[in-house]
Amino acid sequence: MSSKRSVYDAEPIPGAARDVIDGLMETGDLFRYTAKVSQVTLLEKEFAAYMGSKYALAVNSASSAIYLSMLCVGVKPGDQVLIPAWTFAAVPSAVVHAGALPVLAEVGENLRLDMADFEAKLNGNIAAVVISHMRGHTSDMDAIQALCNARGIPLIEDAAHSLGTLWNNRKIGTIGAVGCFSFQSYKMVNGGEGGILLTDDPDIIAKAVFMSGAYEHNWSKHGYPEVPFEKYQNLFPLFNLRMNNLSAAVIRPQIPLIDERVAKGLENYNYVAGKLNASPLISVPPADPRERRAPDSLQFNLVGFDDAQARRVMEISTARGNPIAIFGLQGDNARVFWNWKFIGNVPELPITRAMLQRACDIRLPVGMSRAELDDTVDFILDCVSEARMLIAS
Ligand SMILES: *Cc1c(COP(=O)(O)O)cnc(C)c1O
């Protein structure tokens, strides 16, 4: 593509971060527990307020947030945790690090959980559910929440890549007992690395604060007077998953920009999706009227392609400098369940497998201009139609 902005670009950091960072450079005050009210604490307050949650804990990644969440809802070694079969490797990895066994539920070609399979697997052996709103695609959260509540199973939301998404006007990441978000560079808010968890449950936040590394009485600096920290003092093993003040200073000025980024991302997505859907070779998973997406990437399915033709899409686009990834045809893709050999016996999941072998993935950074989007559409259509023709001739 000739455009200046590449699909690999992250969001630029607002200039307002500079003054705060300069101040931190002078004082060297980078550790969250040195100042009485640190940048990290301010980020927690501001993010919780923006999302309408009672409590937030900033950590060093969404992976850490997901791991902590499982420990805080009571997942124990040997327990089973139900997760979608299409998610980032961080999720089954967090389950394994918690000593538990991941059970994988099928994901259909609409990129949402197959609810029949989910319900069938949500049995008495399941200690917790982690739902990944993968690439911002939301599964039926009403049904999932009702099933988990009815069976008394805690629900954790991996909203790492779904900041700003709404489900029936509720903010994704605030529906389950805990919601986890990522500030890694290629998510809606760019902190380089970083994550945050949200909850309304005072016991969950107390445990999470301790285990994230609030040794001694550092919990008092989180400013949650009604949370029963004293009850849990010295009862949980400490770790260090803390965020530092520099990351928080980079993230904070982006929170007021989320709504604008979401609107732009959705507008870009709808524009590109509409154009791609006009091709008989491409199908963009249909919108669900209950969902308002917050996309910064686009996934589409190749229609009527065989494996060789699908591989040509990857080869042609890669040769032209802007690879279109097909999750299940790309060696060692971390979002492909059969690559998660670390979970032990990888199950066979025909619905998810079929989806992964035709689902394409391309970034759509929210800062792209109309001209850049047009270039992207032309590029995709060229690669896809050439890949199809080359084999046929
Ligand atoms: C990015 C991502 C993660 C991991 O987030 P990190 O902050 O990089 O640990 C987990 N789940 C999903 C769905 C993601 O997109």
C-alpha cells in the first residue's frame, strides 16, 4: 500500500503525557507505592469511573489480570476452567499457570461462542468460566451470564481487546464478576504493556490487590475504605504483577479519547466491511443488533476457497508487504487451539477448526483515513481474487 499510515501503527500518545512524565523523571517517583496518590492509583480511579465499576486494579498485562482473576474467584489446582477455543494463547496459559485444566468450547464461523457446545460443557466440574471477547466479537452475554448464575459458576471476562464494546448497552468487561483489559500497544489504548481488572466485589479486589504485590499495608494506598483488606492480611501469597507510574502516565490521557476512538473504529470497520461484503469471495461475520462493537481490526471469512487458494491469499499479501493472516493456516499462530500443546491433550473441535482455516485477520487502526481504508479494501480484494484465479487457471 502506498499510504503513509501502516496497519501496524499503534495509537500515538497524547502530548499531555509529557509533562507528567517529565515530572516523574525529575523525582524518579516511578514506583506506585512511593507517592501517596500515584499515577497508577489515579489511573485506577479514572478507569473505574469511566467504566462505571467500583474497583480497578492496574497490573502489567491483561494476561496477569486474567491469571489473578482466576485465583481471586477461587480456582484451585486441578480445577477445570471453561474457555472459548478461539482466543489468544494467554487465556489457556493463565489457566495452566493457575494449576487448572482448560476445557475448550467451540467457536462458530460468526466468531462467537457456539452456545449449544458451551452449555453442554458447563457442567458441575467447571470451577470458572473465562469468556474472551476475541478481537471484539461478543458472544451472547445474556445467555452466558444466565447459565453461569444458574449454575453458581463465576464468570470472568477477558475484554483485553474489547474496550468500548457494548452488549445490550452494558459495557463489556463489567458484566462478569471480573473484567480484564489490555493496554498493550495494539489495543484501543496504547500503554506499551499494561492491563487492568475491574470488579464490584470487595473480596475479589482485596485478594487481587494483595496477590498483585501490595505487601505489608500498601493496600491502604488503593483508597478503598470499605474493602476488607485487614481480613485477608498475610493470607495470600504475594507476587509482583504491579504497574509502574510511567505506564500509567502514558495511559491516563488516552481514557478521555476512548469514545472518539471507538466511534472512528466502528465507522472505519463498517465502511470496509460493507465494501468487502459486496464480493462473493468474502463474508464478514454479521453484526448482532445487541452489540455495539469497538473494532481496531477486521476479520472476514473466505467463501468457497480450498486450502491451496486460501494459502495463496497469505502468500500474495505477504509478498506485497501487508500480510493477511489466516489464523489456522499460519504456522504457530497463538490464537489457534491446536498450537496450545502446553495444555496436554488438545481436543478435536471441528467447528472451530473449520472457522480458523478460512478466517482472515487484518488490523484496522482507528487513525486510518478514508483514502487509506480504500487502499486497504482494494488491496484485500486484489489479493483475494488473484488467489482464487491463480489456482483455477
Ligand atoms: C491481547 C489479548 C490478551 C493479552 O493481553 P496482554 O496485555 O498482552 O497480556 C488476552 N486476550 C485477548 C483476547 C487479547 O486480545
